[in-house]
Amino acid sequence: RAARKAPLSESEAQGSTDLTAYLRSAMAGMAARALLGLGMCLAAAAAAAGLGSTCQRCQTIVVLFSWSWSDVEKECATLADLGYSAVQISPPQESLSASEWWSIYQPVDHYSLSSRFGDENAFKSMVNTCAQYNVGIIVDGVLNHMAAASGAGTAGDSY
């Protein structure tokens, strides 16, 4: 694997004929400007809301993609202590029984909450525990299609 290169200075990028180097530099500059702009917007919003330099009412979300429901549940108190207001989780419905990351986006039953991350009881327990700490659950879901295959899903149901 190639080592990550530092962004080029603006003068280096302008004098370069290497398209990859130019694009790398341009993307780094855009990312820096976007982060600066976001920071300025957040600061302005906090000031407008009378929050000063700290934002106690701001909401921060953590994405725990592919975590089991029991592992998310174990972290709810810590997430609350760290100031997170919600957790985004992977789709909970029964899906293709495969190891590839994208298989969870191939539902076989929209009503079955048994997935490779846990069953319906573990899901409910996670939601209830996180709610006790005022940490919401944001579900990534697939509602517009079903898997185009046949076999057994993560819960063992035939489709």
C-alpha cells in the first residue's frame, strides 16, 4: 500500500502537471474550507441561541455500523457521558445470511427484527437501555426493496 502523501502547497499544485497531485491538493483545500465553514456556522448558531462558546443543547450522533445490539447497549451510559444524543445503527431487519457488509441491505423480511446483530429481544433491550440514558436510536433501514435471491435469512427463515 502506498504511503499517504501530505497535501501540496498551492504553489506546488499550480506548477504540477500531475493530475493526481493536483486533485489531492484541491480536495484537501476543499475539505479544510468545508470544516472551517461548518465550525463558523455552528459557532454562529450557538451564539444566536444564547449558548455562548459551549453548546449544551447541540446533538451529536455516533455511527456504530455493524455493532451487535448487546454491544451498543453496553455503551449507552458511556455515550451519554461523552455527550452523544443518539446512535445510528445498521438495519435491524432479517436479511441475506452472508458475511459481506452489503448483505444487511438485502432484506428478506421487513417485519422480522432478527439479524446478525441480534434478535428482537436484544434490539428492544438496547433501545430501552439507551432511552434510560437519553440516547436515541436512529435506524438505518431498507424499505424500498427485497433481496433478489432465495435461501435462508439471518433468522433462518426461507425466502
